[in-house]
Amino acid sequence: MQLNSIEKEVIFLKAITELIDTMVNYEVLEVVGSDPDSEVRFKSMTHQAFFNIILVDFLSKTDNRILGESSSYLVALQSICTSPHFNQSNSVDSLRQATQEFTDWLEKEMSVENVWLPSIDLEISLKIKRFEFIKICGNISKHNFTRLGAVSNELKAIFQRNGRVLSDEESLLIFGEFYEWFHTNIFSYHSSAIAEFLNNIRWGIYEYLQPEFNRSIVRHKEPSYGYHYTYPSNIHNSFAKPCYWELMNDVRSKPFVPKFQVTRFLKMRY
């Protein structure tokens, strides 16, 4: 598609809103406790795996056949925050801060001591970036091992970086053990913080677009009491227009989950 910059922004924001709403809602998780000591709990192990799978989509690149470019949603958000089309009275500030905080957190390299992998008789301390283990675990959640060739290569690269060369067979053997260490244990520990980051981004989108929503909406009088939106003058694409309409509908009401602050005890390790 031929899209100008405001049309791309609208489509990205619509996609990001859908992804976050799919992950952060009361069918998937619940927020327990009270701020500043809240905690997120998933409804089941299956819901936690689902959360991880959708998070991998959020952290992956888009199909360039749709938007004419391949970009992760976080990179797209950073670009939107740098040159926002709907910013009024610094309404983009909270979205910019939430996006940068999550990006910085994902890029941080953590050190996990004494990882025991009995299938290859190895105990190793691993330095690994957070986004690396999140994507690996999400793909293991999603795919059968016969479709995890790319994950096998990623594991070999990570272990080689940590001083241990894995064979193809060894990388396949440790899928389950790596998953238990990094999904069942470490991802479970991090999931409350991740949900808070995502929820802050969702609220940032809501706050950023409130001035545009108020400008755009036209409420009908009797007898229908309906409404319509006034499109920005430079949105012409026939796909971008309904995305804009749906995006405005998304910010008519507040996000599913109120803002919350996760306890510091779930942010101190790894």
C-alpha cells in the first residue's frame, strides 16, 4: 500500500492497541494487591503461555508487504513519539516515557547463575538480554520442536557468546529445560513488570489521542443520538480510514485495566 506518515501512524497505533488489549485484560490476568505493591497473576499456565506468545508478536517485525516496511512495534512507537501527528499540549509525553522505559528494560542484559541442563550434563551461568529469552520462550510456547530451527540457532549463538559451543543435537535437547528455567521461572517473575509496561503504553496511547478524539467526534442529536468522526484531511487510504475510526472507538473509553504499580520485589532480580 502507498501510505503517508500519518496513515502509517494510525495503522501502527491500531495494531499496537489490539495487541496490548489481547494481552492485558481480565480474561488473561488479574491484578492483586494495592499500589505500590501490586502483582499480576495469570488465570492459568495456558494464559501465561498465551501472554508470552502474543508478546513475541508485539516484539517482532511487521510484514513489509502490508506497510511497505518491516519494523517492530516498539521501533514504530519510538518513531511516533519522535514525530507525533496528534500531539497537543504534550499529550504524547506519557506514551514517550512508557515506550522508552520498556525498550530500555528489554535491552538490558541479565545474568542467570548456575543454569542446570541435565540433558547435556551442563551447568552454566548465562548472560542474556531480556528480549532474547522472551522471544525464545514465546516461540517454544507456540511451536512444536520440529518448527524451531531458528530458535535452535539463537540458542547456539547465545551459548557460544557465553563460552560454550552447542551442537545441533544439544540445542534441540535443551528446549524443555531452557523453557523451564526461563519461562516457568524467570518469565513468571518478570510477567508482572511486563504487564505494567504494556499497560502504561496502552494508557499512553489513550492519553495521547484524547485531544484528537475530542476534535474528531461529532455527536448526533435526536432521534438517533449516534456519532461519527471527522477524518484528518491527510488520511485518504481506504484501509487507513477504518483503522482511524476503530482507533477513535478504542479511545472512547479507558483501557481495560486501570494503571497499577508493581511491587519493587518483582523488579529486583535478573
